[in-house]
Amino acid sequence: MIASAATPGMVRKILLSILVPAFNVLLHTGIFIFLRDSDLNSIVYAVLAILWGVVGVYFMYWSLNWVVEQYSDVWRRRIQPFLFVGPAFLLLSWLLLIPTIRTLIMSFQNAASTEFVGFANYAAVFTDRLLITALRNNLLWVVFGATACIVLGLLIAVLADRSSFERTAKVIIFLPMAISFVAAGVIWKFIYYYQPGDEQVGLLNAIVVALGGEPQAWTSMTQPWNNLFLIVILIWMQTGFAMVIFSAALKGVPDDILEAARVDGAGEIRIFFRIIIPFIMTTILSVSTTIVVFTLKIFDVVMIMTGGQYNTDVVATQFYRQLFMFQNNGYGSTLAIILLIAVIPVIIFNLRQIRKQGGF
Amino acid sequence: MRRRSRRAGSKTVVNVVLAVICLIWLIPTIGLFVSSFRPATEILKTGWWTVVPHKENVAKDQIQLPKDTDLRQPIQVNGQTFSDDQLREGVKAADGTTFMWQNRRARTIDVLEAGWKMNTEFTTENYKGVLTGKTYEIKDTDGTVKTKKGNGMSQAFLNTLVVSIPATIIPILIATFAAYAFAWLRFPLRKTMFVIVIMLLVVPLQIAMIPILRDYTALGLNGTFLGIWLAHAGFGLPLATYFMYSYISQLPRDLFESAFMDGASNFTIFTRLILPLSVPSIASISIFQFLWVWNDYLVALIFIGNQPDVQVLSMKIADMVGTRGNDWHLLTAAAFVSMLMPLAVFFGLQKYFVRGLLGGSVKG
């Protein structure tokens, strides 16, 4: 009796469990192929895409969830979570997780990824002049760029905290973070612009000429120090980030400790190094890791300013060059893996931080 | 009393130092903005800062010397004696004006007087040229008319919007579902999956590009909007998931428990309770993702490449830097066009913007 009563229900559930996902797969594949191959006006196209992104994705969750709701409590509780994380995880697997493994494998293969070459690519990275230059420049970026961002960010945060126009100052310093590196590249290329003769329209050369110096082509002159002129752009853009976070941390330093130190006759500089810095050390550490990671991956600035010429290549631009100009998947993958290795300490740091906060 | 006055003094110093730093930070952007409105010929002749009133020698008068003046001898000008070299460099006369050859061969001398000057020639031609993609004319100082083609930036502007909006909505919707599961549902592999998300937060995008490029070639997705949406969706997911997780996991437990008691399903709780409550967080991360995609150059360069009809702003400007590196009137205008959206978001939605950027700073 029970068995026969359960059977029609079971059949229905099984049918639904097959049909609804199958329908979803068909529907989204259909939309996918339609969007890929159709030749629509780009606005119509975008509207369709937005509809797909919102209604389509929502419908997928809703319909699959509806199927799961038909199951018994136990099964529903087992399956539903996977329904919620599933799409995210599939997308992550396809676009990040599996590619990482594939890149790792390719880094042990030759340029066309047809046969294994062992550690030859890694050996090349540390012997090929082009690649060594890229590594050295990345080091310059991290040492000068990241340090300057952090020191300046802290300095400006402290100054802003004691000034009469804190908000305005913070807005001004933070503003460059909003714009793209490409636009920032144009801005700074114009500042560094050099033309022969006395009349300089680039700000830097105009200042140099006004002070009685010789105008220079800054981004191609004395290598490797021309890199510093590119690094200035990073500093201009990222100092605001460090400043805003430091500024929030500074507000957390208790006033009574500072007052007590002042009453004891400690100077402002002493207070800064002995009380404020230790107090915000964790913030300094996390800002530093963030900026270092960002700096390691620097790409746009170099592409726009010099295209990697005049010995300004960094790992990310050399990766692009190996991939598209020399079609060398082996070197390209190896450079990507080197970037990955460089951020591994940060990954571990992040995991620890999140575990400490009781994240999981 | 003494203490207070010392404090006040140091406050002035702080204000001055900070003001100088702010000025340094602002000048690059101001330079771009001013230059983008200056005529093509002016930009290359005088610095953009000459739009500010400044002292400059202005020709007030001319003196015609006898045509047979011997330049090797001391030269008599208005009763004073100068050498040829002095006149070449410009020399101060007794009345404070400066004498300088206007045309040495014709023996004419300019009488220059230091006066306030301001370059106030502005134009919107640069923007017209950059936006329309039509040819337009520039009149040179010597009267020749050059025709130059503009750049069709308005199409690129539109394309950037078309890329950015779906590339923001898709990952954030998917990420919010996942974040809810990570925060409030218990399931096997939950920890492992979450650790993977955290690990992927800072992973450099380069690591995924070669394999994705191969998949895209196989699927025919290179140079399509669909391809770049999916790429941005995938790359934006770890951060969006983590960002939404940290918010959703902080919501009070009682909230769901009473809803559960009333027999609401997870899906109902998610759509009726979580989503509305998360609006501020969703706004922050959306703004971050939107601007990230808007400003992106790397992903567009790799996955859109040279496809002309799907070209985005950053690609277009990078192209212009390469091909018309000295056309500063076009470059500055184009760069400013690309900055319009970020600046509008920055000033319009500052609270969410800052929160999103701070949360998003870890993104690879």
C-alpha cells in the first residue's frame, strides 16, 4: 500500500528532477548561443543581457529550488545548500580554479604546450635577460611604490586628523582611486611630456627649465631609474586608499592615552612612534599586504606609459608579451605561476585573519 | 596659555603642509581638465598653466633700425647702446622695458613690457572630435586648415556600459546566493569551499588567462560581450561572495528563526528577508565591481582584443596613446570622457563608493 502510494509521487519527483534541470540547461545554452551569435544593436543586446543576468539567473535558482522543495525534509536539507552555492562554485571552477591547475601544468610544458620540458621554463625565467628585468622591476615597484604609499598615507592621515579641513583633504587624496590607470597614464604622460626646445608644455619639464635645468624624456632616460617615474603614478593613485584606512584606525587610538603621554611631557613625534604606531600596527600590516599584492600585479600603467620599453617591463606585462607576441605559453604560464607564488604568503595571512575573526 | 599658542601655531603648520600636499595631488587632474578644453595648437605651444594670470613679456611697440646697421658694432637703440648678443637674448632698457630682436635681418626690435597675461582660448572642439568619430577641422596659426578624424568615443562609452552593467549584476546575484549558504546553511564541504573562495581572492588574474583564452577560442567567445561578461563574472565572484558573506553572517540569528517557525523556506527567507536587508552592502560591492569593470584594461585587452565594434573606453584610449601620442587635445579629452563615470559615482555615491573600495581592495 505504502509502496504503491509512494511510487507515483516518486516518479513525479524523479521526472521533475530530470526535466527542470534539463530545461534550465537547454534554456541557458539557447540564450548563450543566441547571445553569442546574434548581431543585434548593442543597446538591445545589453538590455537582453541584463534581463538574462537578472531574470534568467533568478529563474534558474527559483525553478531548481522549486524541485528541491518537492523532496522530503531530509533530502531538501541535504541538497538545497548545494543549489545555493552550486552556480557560484561552477563558475569559479571553470574560470579560476581549474585554469590555475591548467596553468601550473602548462608551466612545465614547451611554448606550444605540446610536450613536457620539466623545469626548463623556470630556469629560463631566472636566466633570460628580459624576464630578469621584469622581476627586478617588480621588486622596484614593491620596494619604492608600496613603501611610499604606506608612509605617505600614514603621514597624510595624521596631518588630516589635526587639520581644519580633514574631509576635503581626504576627498582630494582619495579621488585618484576612482579613475582608471589608463586615464591616469594619460594624465602623467602629459606631465612627463618632452619636446625639444625651450618651450615645454609638460609640467615637469617646464619646472625643470624654469629652475635652469635641461628638459628630459623622463620615462626613457637613465634606466632603471625611469621606473621611478612610473611608480609615482601608483603612489598618486594608491596613497588615498592607505590614508582612508589609517585615518579610521587613528580615530580608534584612545584620547586618554594620548593626553596622559602629553601631560608626561612626551613630544608629538615621540607619541607618534611610541604610542600611535604600535596601536595601529595590525592595520599597517593589512594595508601593506593589500598594497603589495596590488603592486605585484601592476600592468596597466606600464602598458600605457612605455609599453614595457626602456627596461620598464614588469612580470604582468612580460606575461602579456610572451603570450601574444612570442606565443610562448610555457614562459607565460611560468610568469603567472611566479605571480601566484609571490601572493601565497598573503593568501595564508588572509586565511589566518579570517579564521581569527571566526569566519569558519 | 603658552601651551595653547604653541598648539595653534603647529595647527597652522599642519594646515599649510596638508594644503600643499592636496595641491600636488590635484594638479595632475586639473592639468588634464584644463588641457582638454584648449585648442589643439595652443596645447603644444604653451603650458596649460598659462590660463592662470601670469607675468609675461608682451610686445608693446616696435623699433625699426636703419637697414644698414652693422651688427658687429655696438648698436644704438633709442639713444642707448647694446650689442647684438644682448639683443638676441633680450636686454633691459633704462625705462624698464625689454628690447629684443623681432627680426634680426630686417633690423626690427620688439619693445617688450612685462604685463599680466592670461590664455583664455577655450574650445569644445576636442570633445566633439573625440566623441563623434567624424572628421573635423583645425585651423593652424599660420592659416592652414588640417582635417583630422575623431575617435568615435561615444560608441566606446556605450560599449563600456554594455560590458559593465551585466558584468556587475550577474556575479553579484550569484555571489549573494552563495554567501547566504556559506553563512547560514550547514552542508558537507562548506569549509573547503569557503577556504577556496578566500584563496581565490588575491590570486592574480594572469593565472587563469591562457586556459580561458583556449576555452573561449573553442567556444567562439573571443571578442564577444558574452565572453567578457563571463570573465568578469568569474573574476569578480570570490570578492563578491566574501564581501556579501561578511555582511550576511553578521545578521542576527533570531531574524531567520522566527521566519523558519512560520514555515518559510530558505528561498523565501533569502528573497524576502536577506536581499532587502543587504541592499546597502549590495550597493557597495556593486559600485566596486562596476567601477572595476569600467576601469579595467587587462581583461578587455585579453578577451576583446582588437574587435572594433566591442571596443571599450580603456582600450580606445590605450590605442590613441599608441597611435596619436602627441595629439594631446584628443588624448586629454578622451581620458576625461572615461573619467566622467567614476567621478560621477565618486561624488554621487561617496559613502557606498568608499566602503566598496575598501572592501574590494584585495581583489586580484
